[in-house]
Amino acid sequence: AALENPEIAKGINILKGKVTYKAVAEAFGLEYWPLESLL
């Protein structure tokens, strides 16, 4: 669904245990993963 609907994709912060929201990753000192690389 996230591939077909960008509004859904915007709401995903973590997928498969990886942080997909850059600001969250930076705030907690975690590695950022682009959402597209995990779909």
C-alpha cells in the first residue's frame, strides 16, 4: 500500500526494525534507511 499511496508512506517511521524517518534516526542517533530501500 505504501508504494501506491505516498500519504501512507509518510506515516511509516520504522519498517522491518529499521528507522525510515530521517529526523527520528537523527534524534536517537540511529541509522537512517530510505523507505524505498526496504519495500
